[in-house]
Amino acid sequence: MVDVQAVKSYLLALQDDLCEALKEIDGKGFYQDKWQYQNGQGGGDTRVLENGLVIEKGGVNFSHIQAQKLPDAVLQSRPELIDFSFQAMGVSLVIHPWNPFAPTSHMNVRFFIAEKPGQEPVWWFGGGFDLTPFYGFKEDCVFWHQVAFNACRDFGDNVYQRYKEQCDTYFYLPHRKECRGIGGLFFDYLYDWGFEKSFAFMRSVGDHFIKAYGPILQKRKSTPFEQKHRDFQLYRRGRYAEFNLAFDRGTHFGLQSGGRTESILMSMPPLAKWLYNYKPKKDSWEERLYTDFLPIKNWLSD
């Protein structure tokens, strides 16, 4: 049995827990902005932290929308749902810290259900989390992927590897021929385990995110840095913006479904820069990002 209310209750609690945990690290709380969905029923709760002590810009968003027509972002892959109404709900998070040695991170967990009179509902879960360092630390990458492995451990021997590979494939900028960061987990259209197990896996991913990111942010938030480090951080944030605008399916779904633009684009960094034909200096820490961290690897064996 599909229990939509149980999913919603979990997501609302997750948003509260994430905001509280991040407030403990930063010292400043999130401000709340509730909104109504204009193209149907429902709405959301956008929570944003700007100009904090640790977080330059961050957001933890909840949304639950309902409408009679699916957006093209879904119909392109599921054209058989053209006459279905839908509900979509989820929590999405993006954190852009001030410190260039503290990585940006993204997390999303979501549930989708499409319905049509006289037919069985079509539903699935999706989500994941990924890490985008500007200056890489091997121990952080290993720790991040170990927690990702722990999130998957009770669900099958190959689950971590499968969703790690999907994350590496998804968060890739083909025009740059490079990954956005060091990956993590990414899953979508998860239904074949049945509702209870699929829901349990989504909860595991949601609950493990702060266990993975919190200690890294705490460790790196006060690292001394110079202007050159800040400049490189802003340059690499440009890659983040390129991916979100050009390739991210969540961004496309939100905009095509008539969602709230301010909440959808909350994930964008507050500042970024683009330099013409930039090349890092040979053997520099900046070059190491490209040679040692962005190439896909198995962090738990390497």
C-alpha cells in the first residue's frame, strides 16, 4: 500500500532536522518562506540561510505540489503517463560555504506518484547526495563515501556501487568532460523493491546526509585561506551553475511544472566567476583537483 502521508511526514521532519543540525554548525538560523503552487494545489516551505558565519548561502526546501498535467521533464522518459495527474514532494538542500576549503554539497530525496481513474497509480522514489570540493582532501572523500556505503549497506551488496556509478554518470558536464565533484549516491525511478523497502531506502539516504557532510563542514569551516583560494572557489562555482542550469533534471522539472522560481534557483551559488581559458599552474593545489579528485575512482578501495 502506498502511504503518501507517511512520506510527507518524514520529509517535513527531515527538513526540520537538517536546519537544526546546520544551525548548530553555523550559529545562524534559516529564515522561512512559505509559498503556494500557482498551477495546481500545494506549495512549499523554502528555508534559506544567507551570510552566515560558515554558510555563505544555503537552503533546505520542502515542496509538495499536485497538478493535472505532467511536465515535459517527466513525459520525455514516461510518455505513457500523458493523461495522468500527479503529486510530487521532496526535500532538497544545497550548501555553499564561505571557506574555499569547505566543499559545497547537495542532497535531495523525493517521491512522485501519477494517477488516472481506473488505473493503478504509478509511483517512484528518487534522490541522493553529492560532494563538490574545490580543494580536495583524500580523508574527506573516503569518509564521505564510507557514509554513503553505510546508507546502502542494509539494502543489498551491490546497491552502493550501483548508485555511486549512477551519481558519477549524472553529475557530469559533457561540454567540460569532467565531473562536477567527487560524487556520492544518485537513484531515480525506484519502485521495484515495493513501497516499504523503497521508502526505507529513501529515508536512509536522507538520514545519512548530515552524518556525511556535518563532520566535513565542521572540520574545514575555519581553515585559513587567501584571496587566491577564494578566486578559485568562485571559478569552480561557475561549473556548479553550468550543471544546474543546463543538465539538472530537478531544475528542469521545477521550471516546467510552474514551480516557484526563487525556490528552484535557490541552489545557485551567491557568487561565481568565469575566466577565459583558465589553466591551473602545474603541480599546484588547484591542478590536483583535476588530476586527483575529479576523475572517477573507487574511494573505498583506492
